[in-house]
Amino acid sequence: MFFSQAGARPRMWEASPSEHKKWVEVFKACDEENKGCLSRENFKVAVVMLFGYKPSKIEADAVMSSVDPNTSGILLKEFLDIVRKKKEAQLYRNEIRHIFTAFDRHYRGYLTLEDFKKAFKQVAPKLSERIILEVFRLRIFSKCLPCHVDSEV
């Protein structure tokens, strides 16, 4: 699937009932004192269990700063929202990687202007070459599609 605007995000993703159940089970397993909320450390353990990595201090700080100060941690509803957003971001990055890989026909890890033109001719055949060149030059996709500037530019 391709998006109509550069940087556009897919619509909100919904967890399957089994995935939602797993998230709740992880929350309960990490809520060691059965307080109904996760401490900073318990949140980190939950992220490791669900995503396979330990959140950085910056990520943990960001999450904890968004928590209601009247509670002693992350409530289940907040946790589920955080996990859903992380899952959406993960799926979005995977989709971008898949799209890039489809256009990187020579498996170089970058797209030349020629690769870029061929890709756009496939997905947007009526788009003018001038626009394609402008997009390549501006590197609108620079965060997700590393481009190699070749001699044509």
C-alpha cells in the first residue's frame, strides 16, 4: 500500500482479540504488587516481553512524564494505548522497509535516480518526471528511503 502524501501514516491499527489479551496478561504479570499500574521498571520489563528490547532512559522518561501524577504508575488503559501506538509504528516502519526493498532491485541499500524514476512510474505513472526529480532532490523520503545521488542530478 502506498500513501497519498509523503510521510502519511496508515490509519489506526486495531489489535486482534488474542493480541489484546496478551497485552493485558503482560500488564498483569508485570504488575507484581497488583496495584493496577506499572512502575517505570515494570513498564520496561513489559516492553521487553512484548517487543524484545529494553526501552531507553529517554523513552521511559517520555512515557512516565505522560502518566497522570495522581497515580503511582501506568494504568492498564494507558499501557494498552502505548502498546498499540508502538505496534502501529513498528508496522509502519516494516511497511516502509518492504516498499524500499521492492524498489531496490539491485539490493544496494539505496536508490539511484533511475531506480526512483522506475519506482514512481510503477506506482504513479502520470506523475511528471519534473516532480519525481524534485522529490528525489528534496529527499522527502530521506528518513525512510536513502537515496544515492548519481551523475544525472
